Amino acid sequence: MGCNWQVWAICVLAGTANGCILIPTRITSTQDDGTHRTISGELLDQLHPGRTSKQETTRIVGRRDVELAGGKVWVYSWETRQEWRFVLLTSEWGGPIKFDPECQIHYLLMEFDDADVLLQKRIRHGGYLNGLAKGMEDAMRE
């Protein structure tokens, strides 16, 4: 979380002690700039190992971000942000206060066989990928 609960509590207590009212809201957003599409469960349900081809995958999910393992592993990525926003109300002023968001990158990895049919798919939340991977397991290795 971009603003941990201790900071949140201090802000609320300090504001209350000074006659202020703080109204906290947590906002989660995803990046959708047309290049990094959020991969939802609805899209994942359309990708069937043993049946879905690379061409169908592109139609369903869009253009991949990266290819690894000589084109056998496709990677899609997207970002989510979680941030805390407060509305501060005092007898003289009212307005929003915003803390820096915490960002997390998510990956959808898909491995295809020699006939370009989906073998397996996996989601990874956070971390890094091995850009020199020879296969799916190698790509997700820490």
C-alpha cells in the first residue's frame, strides 16, 4: 500500500486533534493506455490450452508486449495503482490530499507448442521476468 496504515492513522489523529475532518478513500486503478490492456478473468477464460492458436490469442488479448524463447513464450503486462486520498475539511479550507501511489506490474505468460497452439498460461503479480528464458518455467524463475 502506498500509504501504510500507520501514516494514515497519524493523519487522522492529527487532523481530528486540530478540529479537522479527514475522509480517507482508497483508489485502485489500472493503466489502460491502449498499449497495455488489463487482462481480466473474462479474457483468460477465452484462452484454452490445447486449443487456442497464436492468431486467436492475438484476436482475444491483443498484441503481446514481449516474445521470449524464440517466440514460444508470449508476455503481456499491465499495471495497477493503489493510492490513498483524503478529503480534508476544516473551518477555513477543504480539499483533497493525495499520497504517492503504489504501483504493481502484472504479467500474463503463455507458452505455445511447435504448432503455435497454447500449451499453458500463467499470471504473475509483481517481480521480474527472465528476458533470456528458454521456456515458461525459466521465464518466471526468481
